[in-house]
Amino acid sequence: MDQNGATDSALGLRERKKLITRTAILEAARTMFAERGYDNVTVVQIAEAVNLSANTVFGYFPAKEDLVFDRAIEVREMMVNRIRNRPVGHTPLRAMVAAIRELLSAWEAEPDDDHERMLQIVDASLTLRSRMPVLWDRFEQALAEALAEEAGEGPHAPRPSVVAAQLTLIFRMMASERFLRYVRSHAEPAQRDALEEWLAVIVELVGGGIADYAPRLDDSHAMPPVTT
């Protein structure tokens, strides 16, 4: 193996070790949060549970709440990129709905207990519940900025801002506890139809006013992926 190959192999091993450590931190944190409550667990206690220092944990998760909402930034970036780089003829609404369907399919493959545990952890903590509006505001702002840039408007222009608010509401409803409860109220064979029904109603009632907004005319406005 040449020197470059050895370097690539070593980098791959380091990344795998990082992923294993990150997963261990998350699992320990969520188990402790579920057992004791989010507000009754410290980062130091989580670090001790996985034989790490608190500074190492903060290196993976800059804030304690990131141990609960770790996927929020990843999902936000994915949604914004899908809308910014949607295919010709597709509107932001159509791109959002397609991305939601992909996310739901991925979440369906995860154990139901994981979703239930996360809902319980958030619901039991005033700190986490108060954090949710901040996450949604950032999601809406990122969408508004992407839409305004595409339209050649200012970052606070009304049309991109209103469209972003409606798109955020659609996604927010699909991530809500009410959605999960509704789907689970149906027998297993009918849950997929219940999911599609919920999404169809949201798009009809919330997205109707933006259904024809900004269809992509060509690929000249496609933007590179946004990262933070």
C-alpha cells in the first residue's frame, strides 16, 4: 500500500472511532435523561459514564441541548439544500414534501422506542421545550434567506419570508407529537396511509397559497450545498 493509501486508511479509522465515541455519548446521555430527567443530569456525569472528560463531550456537542437535538442542524441543512437545488420545474413546496417523505421513510426504519423516548425527554423538561421555538426560528430564517437569495430580493423581503414560514409550519407539523399519535392510532397496515393523509391535509391547508411559488425554470440558480 502506498503512503497515500495508508493515510486514507488511517483517516477512515479515526472517523470510525469518532463516530463510535459520538454514538456512545448520545446513548449514555439519552438513557440518563430518560431515567433522571434532562435537567437533573450534568455533562460531567455523562462524560464519566463513558470514561471521557467533559471537555471531550463538549468537543462533540458544544451545548448540552445538542445531546437531544443533535439532528436539528443536519436536517435543516438538508432541507435548505434540497430547496436551493431542486430540479427544474419543481417548486420549493414540492421539494419540501419530497424531502419530508424521505425523512419519514428513514425514521420509520428506526425503533419506535427511540421516538417515544425523545418525546418524553423533551416534554418533561421546560428547558428543552423553551428551546424548540429557537430551533424552528433558525429553520425558518435559513429557508427565507435561501429563497430571497434565489429571487434576488433582500433577506427580509416579505414573499420569501412568508413562504419560509409556511414551509416551516408544514415540516413542524410533520415532526409533531400529534402527527406521531395520529399515525400510531391506526393498525400497522394502515399507518402508511395515515401518514400520507396527514401530509396531504397539511399541504392542502397550509401549502395551498404557495403551491405555484417559484418553480425552478432552469439549473442556473442551483446553489452549492450550505454548511455551518
